Amino acid sequence: MNFKRLLSYLIPIKIYETKSDINKNLEITWNNGQLVLDSKNTNFSYGNLQKVLRFGLKEIGFEKIKSLDSTLILGVAGGSVIKTLVNEIGYIGKIAGIEIDAETINLANKYFGLDKIDNLQIIITDAEKFIAETKETYDLIIIDIFEDNIMPDFLFENTFISNVLNILNTNGFVIFNTIVSDNSAQIRNEKFVKLIKSKNRTLQRIPNLEGDNELLILN
Ligand SMILES: C[S@@+](CC[C@H](N)C(=O)[O-])C[C@H]1O[C@@H](n2cnc3c(N)ncnc32)[C@H](O)[C@@H]1O
């Protein structure tokens, strides 16, 4: 086993670091024997983040997910949920990944081989803009957007979520990863839940995942 990887069971070993306008810092680190992508203040891909989204996919059911034709990922970073879909679930449907920070995709390709995935198309753009303009529709939409450890306000606004629901196929699913680290985030999520219920959508809440994450599953 690679020495740095072995040592990382004792302490995290950073092997690459770069600056990012959107996410302040991007770091590739060996952590507990696994290569992860972190921003300045949080884990972005692989590690705990991958566990949270895997949990959401399991709630829907891996067999159900496998039967879907098209998936949209908003916020790609290192692409750990894409690896879960393709390598663990055996998903062969179309995957579109929307990412605003091109540097994360360079790292995803170099360190995690994201460019080796045949059924994946990456589009470098702002997810808010993409959702408002696209003519495509999807069976599964995963919202996992953070600027470092901050969730932009637009994610919780009626316009954004209405646009997301407009491009969701009948009987499709949305998995929305949120962080609830203080009282104001709790109030924000309660308000958002009311908004979703007003649209007569089914909503499942899975709080306290890996600490502060709350997953919202809509259909
Ligand atoms: C937690 S990471 C995504 C992790 C990824 N889903 C995975 O499975 O590994 C959050 C990502 O959202 C991206 N992001 C932030 N604002 C965005 C926006 N407006 N549009 C698209 N991506 C955005 C960040 O650059 C970052 O790469």
C-alpha cells in the first residue's frame, strides 16, 4: 500500500492544494486510506459527503435508481455521487453534471478519473442559469451545491425549486443535500419544507446525517 495512504489512517495527508474563486481552496487529501476532495472549510467529495448522498440513493432504492433513464447532478466537484451511481449501483442511464468551478472538474479528472465515465456529460455553468434555460427533463435530480461551506440563498427560493420541479419527469425524484449547522439554517429548512408542501409534493426529511446534513427527498 502507498505510504501516504497508510499514514492517512493516523493523520490526513494533503497531496495537492490550489486556490479557487468560488470555493476559496481546493485540496486533495489522503484521509483514512481514501483520497478525498475538500474545500477550505468542508469535505466536498468522497468521505462523509459521499456517505450522505449514498444514504439518499439507498432510501429511494438502488434497484429503482438503476431503472431510471436520466439523472442531473447540480454540483459535481470530485464526482463522488457519480461514482456511487456508476460503480456501486451499476447505473447506465444518461448523467448530466453541472458545475460552476472548472478547477474541481480538472481535479476530478486527474485524481478520480471522472473523464473515464462514458455515460457522463459535464457542463461548466451556473446551475441556477442552467435550470432556468434547459429544455431537457430528468428522472432524478440531485442538488448538492455549496460555495465552500455556504449554501447560496437561491437554492431555497421559489423560482429555483419551481424550475427544478418543471424539469422533473412524472414519478421522478429530487435529492437535496442541505447543511443545518445553526438556528437560522433550521428556520430556512422549515420554510422550504412549507414551500414544497404547498406544491402538493411528497417530501421525506432525513436529518442529522454525518453530523449536520439534512437530506430532503421530493417526488
Ligand atoms: C459538495 S460539492 C459537490 C459534491 C458532489 N455532488 C459529489 O458527489 O462529490 C459542491 C459543489 O457545488 C459547486 N457549486 C457552487 N455553486 C454552484 C452553482 N451556482 N452552480 C453549479 N455548481 C455550483 C461547487 O463549486 C462545488 O463543486
